[in-house]
Amino acid sequence: MRAFRDIPIKSKLIAITMLVSCVVLLLACAGILVQESFDNKKIMVRDVSTQAKIVGDNSTAALAFFDHESAREILNALQAKTNIVSACLYDSKGKQFVRYFRSNKGLALIPKSPGKEGARFVNGNLIVFRRVRLDNKPIGTIYIESDTLQIQANMRRFVTILSIAMLISIFVAFLMASRFQRIISEPILCLAGISKAVSIDKNYSVRAVKCSGDEIGTLIDCFNEMLSCVQQRDAELETRVAERTAEVEARNKQLNDEIAERKRAQAALSASEERFRIVGTSMHDGAIVVDEAGNVSFWNEAAQRIFGYTSDEIIGKSCHAILAPHRFHEAIDKAFADFAATGSGSIVGRDSELIGLRKDGSEFPIEMSLSAVQVKGRWHSIGIIRDITKRKEVENEITRAKEAAEAASRAKSEFLANMSHEIRTPLNGIVGMTGLALDTDLAVDQREYLEIVKVSAEALLSLLNDILDFSKIEARKLELNPVPFTLRECVQEIISSLAVKAHEKHLELACRVMPGVADDFVGDTLRLRQIIVNLVGNALKFTDRGEVVVLVDSISQTESEATLHFSISDTGIGIPKDKQNQIFSAFEQGDGSTTRKYGGTGLGLAIASELTRMMGGRIWVESEVGRGSTFHFTVIFGIGEKTTESMPLELEGVHVLVVDDNATNRIILEEILSRWHMRPVLAECGDAAIAAMEIACQDKDPFLLVLLDSHMPEVDGFAVADRIRTNESLADTTLIMLTSGEHFGDIAKCQEKDIKCYLIKPIKNSELRNKITLALGGGLPTKNKCATTNKEGDMEVYHHLRILLVEDNQINQKLAQRLLEKHGHSVVLANDGRQAVAFFENEMFDSILMDVQMPEMDGIQATSAIRALEKGTSRHVPIVAMTAHAMVGDRERCLAAGMDDYVSKPIQPDELFRALERTIDIAQGNSKMTGEPPIDLDFALTRVEGDMQLLREIAGLFGEECRRLMDNLQSALDNSDAKTVEKIAHTMKGMLGNFGAKGAIEASLTLERFAKQADMEKSMTAYSNLESALELIRPFIAKLALEEAA
Amino acid sequence: MGMAVAILLLTALPQIGAVGRTANEYEVKAAFLYNFAQFVEWPSDVFRDSKSPMVIGVFGQDPFGSTLDEAVKNKTVNGRRFVIKRFKALRDIETCQILFVSASEGERVEKAARAAGGKGVLTVGESSHFIDHGGIINFTIDNSKIGLEISVDHARNASLKISSKLLRLAKVV
């Protein structure tokens, strides 16, 4: 095949044509031969079959009549047919009847019995079996065998003729192929010749001649076109080659330069490597490289110096097995396994302080910075190691020094706290006793001296407080204690506590919380109070006339926090510009002379400044000498849970006139009243007030209520009241007097002019609201809660209280006892907590004043014990803590232990009584044990189904019955007859139940309980308690009975 | 039974010549009678219809016994059954298609043929001058072998066509 490809196209064409011709001829001849052979055979079969039929038919009679002679004659007739080799006639039983054969050879071939009917070729001969039938019934079989010599001869002749015809055809085909191949081959040869010429001579200008329009013609066209292109491209290439050659030369030059550069870099790198090696070996820190198996692969001189091993001793050995103390091996093994897998670990990539092991076996601290390097997929580590023994020593030294310093600081602060306590106790004595002395009859000069003593002592106390606070701030020990509070209530309370001082100097003290400022916050009210008290105190101190106004506004508010802005303006002496910044520094005041004139430590503003900073705000001042100052501060409070103020519906729409000469007060009142949906009208003087009232009257919308300021220039409040009362159309108006100070006889004046009540400014919202509600409700008793701020009136609201005073210090004991007894209370003294608890168990008290710091059992413990005893009963005795502890958390500790309130020592009478008042209020809210009529009339009436008459009769019997039972109790107790005591106490309890006398019922219950326990001693105490309780209710019951008599 | 006779006939054939006038001779002759029916063509009017039987009559003393009955039993020719009738006296002869005239009655063949219907009766005998007396086919014994003499003229007279195949086997007189 390969050879064929290489022969000339001319030969190829001839060969292909010849091949095709031959194949076609051969196939045709073969087809004819096959057909001829088939036909021959068919003819022969037909002939022989016919022969058989003829012979068979002729033989029927011979067969029927068993005539062999005749049959043989018939068969012998076959001799005429030279192709018949043998023949045989079989009878109906299949036996040979007669036989014929051309030669003896044929005899052997005759089958013994007849075969299947039909013709078939066997061994090159044709044999035919045919049944011989007579009247359609087989009576025998004829067999004829014929040779095929005739056919073979025919075929041979035929093949000879065909072969000759074929040879002639092939010859003719060859002649024609040789002739016609030129049509195809010549143009191709021509083209080949030209392309050869082109390729050899590189002559692209020659062109082939197109002589036909077929594919070869197209080929020649394309070829010519290609030549043109090549010719053109050649020219272009020439120029390009020239260009490229130039470029390559340039590039070569550049490469040479680069190689030179590389060589220089290589040299530099070698130098650098050398340097690195020198650094590695000579650096001060130990450098160790550990391979993936954990063995040391690099070890520098510093490492040798640090650990004591030479590099020969350690290279190739397990790093940590040698360099780490044995106790760490397990942990390091584990960590190293992780490291080998991941290339990371807890000490990789940072400095760690570890313990190393020297060759001499000593351990020492090292600092190691470990980095991981991946080489060929394995993790190696590089450790830079430094011996930090010295540094550690220094660190320990520093730690020790720091601890020592801290201890010293702690000691100092404890000392300070203790000192404060120690100083407070005697100071307490001085202040208290001076106060008591001042209440006695004294000569004028004596009173004057004592007043000075008192003021000096108070100054000393405030100084002490300031120093303590400041030291705490300095020591960063002051902590904020945020609690939920209502802003207006809180600010007003603070301001009202300062009112007395203001009024003493005849200054207006007003407070205004801007409308729109929320009311519920979370913050440290104690510290807020401290700041405000300080600033307002200063303002009052430096103002001789005019007013001090506290303004509260909200600057910004988020969901969780609000920034409030407080400003305290006065009309005082002012502060010069150059001093304004200094005043917030400790121990600085506006002027050196100021101290002399106004006193003070200069710590107050520093403390306030610190406190505002702690509360997330700042403090600043605006001032003009002679005009006054305004101190501003901001604080951040948390937003508290909203407590909605219930709207006083009864006040809604009430037409109210406010008469005050002070504009600030007018605005404040207007805001407050508007909040309650009242309709306030403002008047700045008496004349304007009367005029407004008259106009309102004419408009048929008279004022139901007038709030009158008592002290106004020209016409004061009482004069205006007079004018109102004397004016017929206005006389019925309800009046409330507002006063800035307590003036002797004010109460009397009020009663005289039918003024429902009076209020001392600054006014608390809640107080004002209560007063207005009461006044408008009418029919107020003369002694009512409108006098709560009246010092004298305070305690009159309450009954004389039975107070347990728990105090270990004798001076304080005496002071408090005197103070309380002066106000008509009875005092039981306990020297420590243990005693207090014992007293509590046996006696009833209205309140307990509890010192916190005591020997044996302190106030906190005692309170816990008392509260534990109360558990399960309805009792809750108010406990007020008294403490000199000024440290953070004292108040919280007290309240957590179950105390109800807290006063700090030295005890200020005001503060103490206020606390008592508050706690009694709480107790009343809880159990109504005290402060209320000891019997519950309503309850009693319900018991008798409203039959007043019956109740009176019972009351009449009570006195006598009660006496009888008490006598019996007494004698039973004397006889230690617990059973009887229990029984009587039970009866007593039932009897008292009729009157709802809770205190007495409880007392009898206690007695019954102790009697049941057969504890006679306690029963005795309980008995006396019951006695006093009965003492309390007796007058009421007697009164009830008397009413009957009346 | 016919099968057994046929087998007997065929196996006995080579020995026919030596048999002589024995029981076997008549078995062969009975088979020949049957075969004649196949090689002779009767005019169609001798049969009442296509189902009418081929009647073979035996006139004179019956030499066949039961062999003839057995030779044709259950056989047909052109769809016709065979019926065998035996006539003792001339006056007994009824219509038949093949009439075997025994040797004793060879001389009265013509009368017998006329009695059997005249035309269309194939007369078969076994006496030496049977043909001379007007018979058509006569059995001969030649060299212990049963041969046939057939008179083509008598056959033509009787309106019968005898197959050339049969004639080839017989001596035509």
C-alpha cells in the first residue's frame, strides 16, 4: 500500500481503473457461472426425473403381475441414456424387483431399499427415487442414478469461453484507462511541476495556467492566489526579520546585563547568608531550630551559654527531652504531636514564658518566641530563647512592692474610715448635746456661745465629711449605687431640705423641672443629692438677697439613657473670670479672703466635679462678679421603668389663681397645676389677684382655689386673704397659703382667716396635690397632715412611740434618749444586738433605732435575727439604722438585712425624726399597728351586723370584764398556772376580737403562746405588753360606752 | 386377511412355476383377476352409476375357494367395490363385469358371456382353447409359470379396452 501511494498519479489512475474493471468482470463471470451451473443441474434433475417417471409408468403392469422379464426389458431400455449409471425397481414391499447398471461399478451403488422420493445429488451423481403408482396406490419404487459428466463438460466449456471474453475486456479497459487518465493527471502534473519550480527556484512570480473550470481549475486559481500572498508576505517578512533581529540583539544585551546583575545579587546573598549565620551564632539570644522529629538541628553560641550544652552535645537530640524539666515532658509531647500535624499550637507565634533546664540540672525561667516553618511539607520550629532569670527577679520585686503599696493604701483608707468614726462619735456628742442645751433656758450670752459651738461643730462635721469623700474619690474607692427614682420627687426633696437655710436668709429657693423631662430614672440619688446640696449650699452661702433657682432639663435621651442638665443660679457675689476654672480644684476657693468670710474647705466643688464626672457628665460655671453665678452640671442616668402618675381627676378643670411676686415660682406652679389639668391663672401681686378674681366672677367662672404667697412686697398674702374674705362675692373661695419661711403665728393667722392650709416653699408636687385635694374636699380637721413639714406638728400626728434604742456608746445613748424623750417618746435602752433581740422577743416596740457597729452582735446581725423572729407573723417593727460608717455599701447592707431606713451619725434631729416618720408610715401601710386608733370601729360594727346599740352595750361591759380577766391572769401568773393563763389569754383574745383591736389581740396571742410553752418568764413580759395594749384601747372603748350613755 | 394373502402371494412369486395346479395357483389367479380390473377399461354404460360395484362372476366349479373373496376384500378400483358372485349353471348367470369360466365350462364361454350381459363382460378362462371358444383372457401354465393369452379382437368385440401395459405381459392371439 505504501508503495502504491508513492507511484505517479498516472499509474495510480490506470491501476484504479484496471482494478475496478477486473473486479466487476470477475464478479459478473462468477455470477454467470453460478447461474449456468444452477441451470444445468436443474435441467438434469428434470431430465432424470422425467426418465424415472416414464420408466415407473411403464413398469406398473410388470409390477402388478410380478413380471420380471418385462420389467427388466423396460429398465434395459435405459441403455440409450449414457449418463444413467444404474437403475432399480423396488416392489411394494421395498425389495429390489429388477436392477439395471451400466457397469459393475454401478451395481454396488444401488441402495438395498428405496429412499425418500425426490432428486438429490450424492457423491457427484444425481439419484432419483420415484414411487410407482397404480390406481393412485403405490405398488413400487423406481430408482435411477445418473452421473454429471455432461454437466461438468458443459461447465468447462463455458468457463473457457468466459475467460477468453474477460481477458479481451481487460485489455480493452487498459487501453482506455491509459488513454483517458490524462484528462485528470495532466493538469495536476502541470501544477506539481510549477510548484516544484517555485520551491526549488524560490521564484514566486510564475503562475500556473488554468485549463478547466472544475475543482482542479479552482485549485490552480487558489494556488496562484497563494503564490501572490506568499510573494507579498515574503516582502513583509523581510522587513520584520530585520526588525526582530534588532530586537533580539537588544534583548541579548539586556540579558547579559541581567546576568551580571544576578551575579552581583548572588554575591550579596552569600554575604547576607554569611552575615545571618554570624548573627545566628553570635546573637545574644539563644536560637534553636528543631526539625520535624523534635530534634535540635541548629544551636547557636548563646543557646550554649544559656543551657550549657555545646552544639555537638545537642544537635540531633530531642530538644525538650533535654531542655525542659521532666514534669513538663508529657504535656510537651502532646503539644508537639499537634504541632507536627498542624504547624500551630498554643505557644507558636508569640512570646511565652517557660521553665528551662540547664545542663547542670538547674531550672530557670526563659522567654521563648517560637515560630513555625514548613520545609518540604514538614513543620520545623525556630525558637528564640532568652534567659529571663534577672527580669523575673525584678518583676517579683515589683509585685512585692506593689502589694506592699496596696496594703499600705488599704491601711490608710481603713485608718481614715476608722478615724472618721472615731472623730464622729465625740463630735456627735458635741453637736447633740449643744442642741439639747440650746433647748433649755439659757442666759443670752450663754446661748450665743453655745450657738457658736454648734455652728463650729457642724462646720467640723461637714469638713470631716468632705475630707472623707475626697479621700475616697482620690483612692478611686467611691462607687456609684444606682437605684430607681422619680426625678421630680427626688429633686424637690433635696431642695426642701435646704429650704430652711434659704428662708433663714430670706432667699427664694425655687426648683423647676422642665416639662417634658421624664420622671423615672435609675441613678445614684445620694450622690446627686450631694452635688445639688453642695451647689445650692454654696449659692445660698454667697447670696445675700434675691433667689436661688434650680433648673432641670433633659439634653438628650436614648432608649436606655438620658443626659440631664442641672443648673443652679443665684443672685450672689459672683466669681471673677480668672478664678472660674480654679474653683473646681481641691482646696481652692474664689478668693483667699472668701474663706475667711464664708468659711468652707474648698473641697465641695472638687467633690461635685468628681461626682459629675463619675456620673458621665461635667460641671462648669457661668458667672459675673456682682450679678451672681450659674453652676451647670450634666449627669447621665439610666431610664427607669415608667411609673405613671395617676391623674387627679377631681382636680381636672379647676380654675385656680396663683398669686406670687416671684416669677420663677409662678412658672413652676403653673407647670405643676397644668400637669394635673387644672386651669391656672397667674397674678404677680394682690391687686392683680383681686382684679382677676372679680373678672372671673363676672364671667361666671370664679376661681375655686387661690394659692397665695404669704410674703410679697406691698401687700402680703395675709392682707390679700383679708381682702378676699371681706369681698362678698369672693369670700367663699378656698385659700392655700404658700410661705417661704416659718413666721411665728402663721398657723394662727391661717386659722383666723379660714385658710385651709399652708405650705412651705419649695413645694413638693405630691404635697401640693394632697393639700389641694383636701382643701377642695372641705371640712379638714384643724390638725391634719397639712402640717407634716411643720417641725412642731410632725410628731403630733403620731402617738407617743415606744422605741427600742440599741447603742453601745454611752454619749450617743444619752443624746438619742434625750432627743426622743423630749418629743414624748418612751425609750428602752439596749447595749448591743443580743440585748436588743431579747427585748424584742418580750416586748412590743413601735420602732427600733439600731446602731450598726456594736460589740457582741452588731446591728446587721440583730436586725436579721429580729426579722427571722417576725417571719410568719404579721409584725414588722420599723428598724432605723444609725451608723457612723460612711463607706460605700453601708446603706445597702443595712437595707439588705431588713432595716427600713438609715440615718448617719452624728445624728441630726431633723434627719432622725424624718426617718422615724417615714418608717412608721411604712409600718402603718403594712400592719396598721400604730398611729391609728387601736380599735377598728368599722370591723367591730360588722361583727354586730351594724347594731351600734349592741356594740355600745358590749363596750360598756368590756371595762369590767377586762379588769376581771386581768386580775385572774395576774393571780394565775403568780401561781405559775400556765394552763389557766393560756385559757384566760384565749378568752381575752376572743373578747378583743369584737373590737378589732389588733395590737391587743396580738399581745394576748403572744401570751397564749408562751403560756402553752409554759414559759412563765416570757409570759410575764407578754402580760405586761398586753396590759399596755389594753391601756391604749381602754379610752376608746370607754368613749364608745359613754356615747351610749349620752 | 387380505394383507396376509398379499404377503403370501408376493413371497411365493418366485416359486410359482414349481407350484403346479395347487391352492397357491389360485391365490395368484385371484390376485390377477383383481389386477385385470385395473388394466381394462369398461364402457361406462355397464355400470348403473359411479358407485355401482365391480361384479366378478365365477361360472362352473369354483377353484378359488375363499381366496378370491379375500383377494378383493376391502379393495376398490376407480372407487368401486368388488362383489363376487358364483354361478353353477348357465341359467344362473347374472350381469357381471368379469366372468371367470372354469375349465369344465370352457366351451360354453360364449353362451356364458351372453348370459352375463353380452357386451362389457371380460371373460377369463383356463382351458386350452378358451380363446378359440370366444374368451378374452386365458391363463396358461408355461414352464411352471402362469402366463396370459389375450385376444384383442374378442376384447374389442366385447367393447373393452385392454391397457398396453397388460398386453406387453401377455401373449396376444
